[in-house]
Amino acid sequence: MALPDFCAGVRSCHPSTPILFERCLINRRLVIGLPTTTVRQTSFGSRPGARMTWSARRPSGASSITTPTPTRSWESSSGKQVNAYRQTCWRRFLVRRNRLAPLPAERGGGICGLPSEVRGVRGEALAPWGAVIERFYWTDHAGRRAWERKFDRFEVEMTIRLGHDGRIRNDGRADWRVSGECFDGRVFEVVYDHPVEDDAERVRIVSIWEMEDRGLS
Amino acid sequence: MNWKEERFAYWERETDIAWIPTAPAKFVKSEKTTWGIVDHDEDTGEVTALEIWDASKVFPAEMLERLPEPGRPGSAKAA
């Protein structure tokens, strides 16, 4: 089974395997998505009308990592029902993935969510960054910004985890920058230092801000 | 009142970021610049806060030292 083509501007980090991707990029924004077996069109974190829909099935035997019922639904521009599912068990899932255990053959034999250049020929990952980001240290300033702007810390941390291999060198304070989209549709950028004191599993979140909405196309 | 609910100018020594609120803010959008971030009121466009990176290179140390830490508003040095 191949994943269908996504609409323009959307690409999966792992388009070649049937296992469902957990992120894609829309105009360099990280959008997190995980369709499940019971959902034909699923989107996560995108806006109504964004047309970020896809059809896929969760491999048999895979445990659910999304909520059983949609947390948000809307009608796409093509008239189809689109459901958003809040993901659960992120940490366990991601750690398992990021530990770089090859997926079983029936799930594609690759490492879901990793770009092809970091996967070996047998699905063994060749992760250049090595360690999993396990610890997040929020500076007071970043904490205040998140609190004031009502950013969910967990979403921010997951954006860093998922976007770390596609991070951009920050031209200001802090080493790196990634962007993401809140579940409520707001787009944000977060800058962070990594590694922190030679600890590759730790990041220091320096600042976060909400970006201007530049649209999806 | 929780310290988080107060908006006050501060300088975070650890990251060398100065943050200066200039107007009340409820819904803001941020503009990234070469020197930091400008928060704008979403409706009026009014500047509501400035986040200045590498503040110690921009402001006199004597001034920065008088700003509190973000988490400890009472830590500002008395003049």
C-alpha cells in the first residue's frame, strides 16, 4: 500500500512506506499527523480547509496512539469529513521510534518518521544526532512566554522532539529554531539550545513566539 | 497576585534576553527581527512588547543590572 500523494506543499518525511507518518511539513511548518486504521481522512494540527488529508490504514496489531474519537472535525474544501485526533502515548511511541528499532516488515521495514538519509538499507537508522531528546529545560523567559501566550508546553516539547532533525540554525539567541502548529491552529516558533553542557539528551528552551499566519499555500 | 500575571520589564541573565512590555496585550502576533521579537496587538498592530536578544551588547550594563529576573520580580537592584 502506498500513501497517496499529498496536496501541494505537503510532503511526508517518509513517503515510501505504508506506515503512517507522524509529521509532515507545510511551508516549513511542522504539522503532526497520525492516521489510524479506522480513519480515512485524518488531520492533526492543520486548519479547516487546509486540504491536508490523506487516506491510510494503521497496520494490524498496532496499538492505537490516538484518541478513539475525534477531538475536532471539519469539512475539507473537497467536501470530505476530516477528523483530528489528539495523540496519546506520544512519549512511549516516540522514544521507541527514536530508539531506532527497525519496524517490522509488515509495517514497512523502515524507520517511520525519519528522513531517508538517516535510514539504512535494512531500515536500521543511521541517526546523525545520536541521542533522544529526553529532557527539556525551560528558561524563566520561555516559561513566561508560553504561559502568557497559552502555549501548551507538551506541544512545544513534542515539536522540538519531532522537528529536531529538521531544525534550522538560529541567527539570533539560541542555537536552533523549529516551528510548529498548536492543536488550536496557531503557528509558533521556538528557539532552543542543544546540546546543553554536552548533554545530547537535553535542550534548553530559550524563547517561543506566535508567528504571523502566512497561509498554507 | 501570581508573578506570572504581572507584566514587567526584565533581563534574563542566563540567556541575555531583555523583555520590555510596552502596552497591554491579549492577542498578539510576533514579528521576528535581527535583534529579537516584536509583539504586535493582533487587532490594532500596536507594539505590545519587545524581546531583545544579546541585550548586554545593546544596553548599558548599568541599566540591565537594574532590571529584575523574569522569575523574580523582586530581585531588581535598588537605585
